[in-house]
Amino acid sequence: MAKQALEAGELVAIPTETVYGLAANALDPKAVAKIFEAKNRPFFNPLIVHIAEANALSELTIAQPAYVSALVKIFWPGPLTLVLPKSDKVPDIVSGGLDTVAVRMPKHPLTLELLKELDFPLAAPSANPFKYISPTTAEHVATQMQDKVAYILDGGNAEVGVESTIVKCLEGKIILLREGKIQAEEIREVSGVPIEKAQATDDKPQAPGMMQTHYAPSCKILVGNIDALLAENQDKQIGILAFGKMRNAPNIKHQEVLSEKGDLTEAAANFFSALRMLDAANVDLILAEYLPNESIGRAVNDRLRRAASI
Ligand code: TXA
Ligand code: MG
């Protein structure tokens, strides 16, 4: 089903280890245009191209710094997206008119199998309406995008839960465009080149996923010390997004604890689902706290800041 729909130029939701993607034939501009329509996503915001074999990277790109093969060998399949100078094979609609293309090999058996059966790569952003919370289950996709896709390939819960780390690979250095599970330190070790963080304050963000408001639920979120914020907001119906500890107060209407054990990996996997539940809970205000700012906690904190437009 998924294969036939993609070959016919239709959209299919695909599972990945990070979040669900909204996929189309990356080499067919008309099929890719449907992604932008379905998501209501601006055309300048480029897409990630998903592949199943490392040699497909050389067809999609022209120049590769020597360290790229080491990154591919260690981190693919996995949640690392590489931005490289694009070849003519990549339609401009995929790259948003840029002369680079973002490529990754996702680590999900169903999607890898599907990609191997197709004779083209898949362009896929996260399968959510523009600026809304990324989907980590097939049900999340169905809730918001059911009528926009020909098929939803159900691959269970996304294991990682936050989107891939994105790096731009230049000669002699790497620019970190988006944080994810794979850490800058690991990338530096494997590549042997320094990593610079992109400036998120640019007028034209290097990765539009860095736009300040993103992943946002419709309800207002405050991030900080939950107990202090609770004391200040006793007159409101509250939703809590806690890392490890439950809170008690009569005005708490809904509460999500990301990991009772205080485990960062588990917290990341639950993050977007928790945000959706809170958004559906009809509270006046969501109070959230940052995770410890280490390993994948950094990527979750980044998404939390964007959700709260901080
Ligand atoms: O984990 C993921 O990366 C998921 C799954 C589905 O693979 N995909 C995902 O796609 O998060 P999306 O479209 O939500 O985010 C892709 C990000 C955007 O911020 C986009 O601006 C950036 O990748 N991007 C794509 N091509 C780029 C390029 N040539 N240069 C810089 N940034 C690029
Ligand atoms: Mg997205």
C-alpha cells in the first residue's frame, strides 16, 4: 500500500526512530509540493531526504568533506541529518531554493524496508501541521493528518521522541543547526573537526526548524520552577509537565510526568505525547520545568523553549 501510493505521487506517513514523517517521492516536485500543502508549510522551509543505502548520498550531493564517511559509518542508520552541497538530482522545492540538501538514513525497520523497495528517496518533514507538536505515534498522525495522506504506516511509538540532530558539513568545520539525540561532542570525536553552534537569532535561520515558535500547543506554557509558578497561579486551572516528580495542588487539572525514574532517554521519548495530552486537557496554563541540560535533555529543553516561545 505505502509503496504503491508513493509511486503514484501520493503522501504516506512513515515511522522513524525520532518522529513520524510525512513522505513523498523526493525526486518528484509535484509530489513534494503536496507535503507543503498538507502541512501548510512555507516553501522556503526545506525538507530532509531519507535514504536506505549510504551510496545514495553521493547521488544527492556533489562535494563531501572527507570526514563525512566516518559520520555515516558510525551514526547511520540513526538520528543524524547531514547538510551538504546538493546535486542537480535534488529538485529545488526539496531544498527550499538553497544550494544544499539535508539527508539522513532513519533507523526504523519498516521505513528502511520501504525505502529499499522504492527506486527513489523520500522527502519527509515531521508529519504535523506547521508549527504544531511533532507526532510520535501513528495515532498522532491520524488525529491531524488523516485526510491529507494516502496511507499511514504504523511502526509503533517513536523510540527517540525528538527530531534528528542536524549538522551542516563544511570543509574543516561543522555547524550544529538543530540539537537531537546525537551530541555535538560525539560528532566532533568521530569527525575530528570543530563544531560551531548556529546563531538562532539570525533573521534568516540556517535551519528554519530553529524558528522561535515551533512545536507549540495552543495553550500558554510557562517554563521554570513549577512550585513557584504554581504558587503564583492559584486562580488558574493548571496542567503540569514535570520531569520526574508529581506535584499536588487543588487547581492541577492534568499532570504529565516524563520519567518517574528521572531517565532522560525515557523523558525524551514521552515529551511530544505529553505536550499533546496537556494541550487536549483544556487547562488555562501549562507549567513546565527544564530537564537536566545534558545529553538528550538539551534537545528536549530546546523544544520546550520553542513551545513556550522563549
Ligand atoms: O528526525 C527528523 O529529522 C524528522 C524525521 C521525519 O526524519 N524530520 C524532521 O523534519 O524533523 P522537519 O522538516 O520537521 O525538520 C527539518 C529541518 C528543518 O528545520 C529544515 O529547515 C532543516 O531541516 N533543513 C532541511 N534542509 C536544510 C538545508 N539544506 N539547510 C539547512 N537546514 C535544512
Ligand atoms: Mg518539524
